[in-house]
Amino acid sequence: MEKGLLIILSGPSGVGKGTIRKRIMKNDRLNLVYSISMTTRAPRNMEVDGQDYYFVSKEEFQSNIENNNFLEWAEFVGNRYGTPKDKVEELRVQGRNVFLEIEINGAEQVLSKVKDEGVISFFLMPPSIKALEKRIRKRKSEPEEIIHERLEKGKKEMTMTRDYDHIILNDRVGRAAHKITRLILKKIHELNLNK
């Protein structure tokens, strides 16, 4: 059995990563599985351990850090979140293509650690800062100062594309999802030819 790909989708907050991921995950030809993160936060209503997140204690999370078992991890609002290396590797060995939808600093951590030929990375780019602002405001979930912070961070992040294999413009969801799907299929084909 061929080892599966590790697919990384990243980009600034509000660019549409989740929407694109959901569209791509529907394509059965890609044999995709979404990477489940580990977190120290408590489960919310209806969240299931091992399905939405791996919910662990702070001590268990720290133990995973010390044992170098994260492809990437970060702390947000007092809780830690990370991508467990052993779970991702297990899925890839089973021949599944593992999809990571992660923030840019997380993507940088993964790209610095995983150096095999089965990694493909995508940076999702908004058509403009104005379009990004419109998408963030459309959520209606954050105060003005947070929107401003996200936009400033987004401007900086849009200059951090050099480590990615592909930069995909998200001007239309269907078109961006189609481009990413086509590039994943091409990578699968290339790897099978090189075996």
C-alpha cells in the first residue's frame, strides 16, 4: 500500500479555508481524511472525543510536547491545540491522504518538520485586503479592534508564501477548490509513477 499524502491548506484568517476544505473533502477520488487536533480545552456541547478533537489534560498535552509528538502546536486563550504526529503518520501509513487546515504559524512548523516527498502545501490568497475585510465583517462575530488586528495580521501573512508549493487565489470557491483538487490528483499520479 502506498503511503498517503500530507496536504496542508493555510492562509490568513477569513480567507475561506474551512469552506474550501469542506468542498474538497466531498471528493471521494482524493481518499481524504481530516486531521483531528488535540486540545486542552473542555468539549463543547455535542463535541465527541476522537471525532471533533482529542480532548486531553494539560499534563498529557505537555507530555506530547516533551516527546516531540506534535507536527505543530500553539496556545490560544489559555488552551493548547496541536496536530499529533503519531495519529497523522498512522493514517498516512494506512494509505489515507491527511488534510490539515491550519494557521500560517502552524503550517510553518509542519513544513520545517516533515520533509518527505508526500507533502503538498497550499496558501489560500484573498483577491484583495478589501475582500478579506468584507469576509471577516460578514461573520459578525468580532468587535472592531479584533477585526482590525486580523486584517493587520492578514496583510503580514500574505507576504509569507515562499515556503508553500502552490498559491491559490480564492476569488471563487468552486474554482479554488477545483484547482486544489486537480493539483492533489496530479501529486498522487506523480508519486505513483515514481514508485
